[in-house]
Amino acid sequence: TPDQKIRIAMDKQAAAERDRREQVLRAEGQKRKAELESEGVQIQLTNESQGNLIKVRNEAEASKTKILLEAEATAQAIRLTAQAQAEALQAIAQQLQSSPQGAQAAQLALAHDYVKMYGQMGQQSNTILFNDRPADVNALMAQAMATLQAVQAPKPTSVVPSSEALPPVVEDTTENDTEETPEKP
């Protein structure tokens, strides 16, 4: 019967329409799922980035605070050391002025420390530079440079005296020769 054929066709058409709607709904669901997952990843990355930024800022602030505190402590230690040294120098100056033998005692103490320092240097190295003018830094530097140049200079195979290395010749102006002097009658 034609009615049954129409009904079968209509059932097929309705089933096809349901399948099409199901596919559309499924696709829309997958699309929405992908959008939500993308938004979730974006929010997660934003949160992690902000967290890392806060962490870096906090670490930088902590480092800055540490450096400032250490610098302040070092400055305070230097001030206290300088103050203690100034007070010690004032006490020494007062003692030197109050005692007639104070200057001699100070010179003896300095000489003792000077000798002790050279003894310590001798334990650490086999080369010690002595200077007849210990307060003359220029002379000490010149002596050190001359020593370094002598050590670094290439060793000659034969020794040829240089006129610069020889001491200047000093002529004797006194008369040692016997001259004939006229005798007086």
C-alpha cells in the first residue's frame, strides 16, 4: 500500500533527521569541550605565569634586602673598627706625650713589629726585599721592579760587561806623583 511506503519513507527520513541532529549535537559538544579545555589551559598558564612572576619578585626583593643588610652591617663594622682605632691612637698619643720615654718605647715597638713582619715574610717566601728607607714607597717599588726585571731577563751565555753596569770611573785629583821642586839655596 502506498500509505505504508510513505510511512516507511517518513520513518527513514525521521531517523535520518535524528542521526543528523545527534551528529550536530555531538560535534557541538566536542567543540564546547575543546573550548573549555583551551580556556582551562589558558587560565592554568596565566596562573602559573603570575605565580612565577610573584616568586621572582619575592626572590629579588629578598636578595636586595639581604645585600642591603649585609652592606649596612659591613659599614657599621667599619665605623666601629675606625672608631676603636681612633680611640687607640688617641690613647697612644696621650701616653707618648705624658712620658718622656714614650717616643723611644714607640720606636722600639715599631722596630720589633717590623722585624717580626720580615720574619713572617721569610717563612712564606725565600725572597725578601729590604729597604733602607721603609717609609719610601717609591724606592721600594723601584727595588721590586728591578728585582723582577733581573729575574725575568734572559740569562746570557757569556758575560760581557756593559758600560752601564760598571760604576763610574772617578779620577783621583790628588797629586801622588813626585814632582821636581826647585830646591832653595
